[in-house]
Amino acid sequence: MAPPCRSFPASDLPLAVQVGLNGKLRKTDDGRRIDLVKDCELFEFVQYECLVTRPEVRNSPVECWPVQRLFRRCQDKKGKFTVETTAWEGATAAAAATSTKTELQQDKSVPSFGKQNHSVEISKSV
Amino acid sequence: MSGRQFGGLLGDLLGHPFRTVIFAGKFLAFTHLFFEYGIQTAPAQGPSMLPTFELLGQWLVVSRRHRFGRNVEVGDLVAYNIPVDENVGVKRILGLPGDYIMLDTPGRESQAMIQVPQGHCWIVGDNLAASRDSRYFGPVPLALIRGKVVATIKPFHFQWVEKNPFHRENRSPAI
């Protein structure tokens, strides 16, 4: 079992990344605090929400909707570490910033974050 | 003629039982070494890794050099002992010790995050809708990692796994 972990809201991310696993402040080469935007390179990674449309059929088509996730790779004196910034700077955060969260509440079965208007249909053997 | 040859070979083996036992022992030891510390193959099934892996009929090649999470990186596909039952699963590593990761699925109401604790990793299936992973049972001890998935095999088709699924994003942040 994993040890108890303290969770924090995504808005606290810039503060949370300053502290390493040992509970001490992370150190950078020039002694500055870590700036997520300036010091950390942004990467995109796509996962999916897939649905087997006809599970009773062996060659059922599979529909997939992409879910975009954002990560930043930062570095301190001890090495590199990864920070997921999806909720902090992704489409969800942008939507929250502009108070247009209605789209998120419309369909909770499939995340609206990163969901595109078209679906990717993939034929897979069931 | 062939019957005599076979008889001769059998005779050789039966005539030197000690040599036969040594040969069998060496063969078993080498096989054990190869599958325990080299490469393992296993069939994969289930919807949790769609569309990266198919639902059925695909075999995975697992490098045991990466057992216990040795030299694994964020983005790697790993086979691991599922902490809540006896089976072996395959998922993608999204966080290593000290990394920061979302607890829930992107787009859900909760936007809580955690820092992955020492000696653990955060694994998530590529098909978020049908995957039981760290979102369900939390950070997974690196000791449960059996190896890294390096290739897939289908009948008459061998394919290496994509090395780095992360792509550079060159847009200005929203905040």
C-alpha cells in the first residue's frame, strides 16, 4: 500500500512544485524558484475514451475520443521531474478562467476536456 | 536406417545418464535465466489499453531488464502485478517518484493533484473509460513492476512500441 499522500488543488501547483520529496525546497542552478512556464518545457500526451460499440460482435468497431493531457518537464539540482499541468493550464483551466464551464457539465460520461467533435473509429477484433 | 540412428541416439543418452542430466540441467537453467531476466512474452486482452493494444489476439514482449521499475521513464508501458488481485496488468507510467499528477480523469469535476511518493509510480490505462489503474488504487510500488513492454506480436506482424508518446507543445499557456 502506498503511504498517505496529501492532495492539493491544481491552482496550488506553482507553489507545490517548489517542494521536493524530502519536504525541502527544490534548488535550481541559479537559486531561483521554479517557474513552471519559463523553466519547464511543455509536452502534450493524448489518451482516449474508447467505446466498443457492439461488444456482442467479434469484429465490433471501437470508437475513441482523444483526451489531451499536458505535462511539463522541469529540472532542479537533483534532476528532472514531470508535472502534469492539464488542470492548471489546459482547456479546463482556460474555460474556468473565462467562466464558460457549461460545456463540462453537459456530458459527464465522456470528459469534454480535449474531446473533439469527431470520433476516431477503429476496427478491432473483439 | 533412421530407426537404427534413433536407437543409437537413445542408446547414447541412456548410456550416459549423467551427461544427459547435466545437459537437461543446463538447458533448464538457461531457459529460466532468459525468461526471468531477459524477455518474456504474454498474451494481452481487455479494453483498458485501447487503442494502443487491441482487445484480443495480441502478444506483448516484456523486457525484464526493467523489472522493479529500473530505468523506466514517464510514458513507458509496463507490465505490473495488480495490487488488488493476483493478475498481471499493462498500463502506462504517467508519474515517477517526485512527479506531480492529477488524481482523477482530466475533465472530471475533481482537479486534485498529488506528488507521487518515494518508491512508487502512477500508472494509467490509455483507454480512460475502461481502465482500473492508479485512479482507482493509488500509487503503485515500483517493486510491482514486472518489466517494460517493448514490442507487440500478432500473427506475421512484429511491431516495436512507440518510444516516447510525449510530443512538444509550442503554444502559449492559457494562464
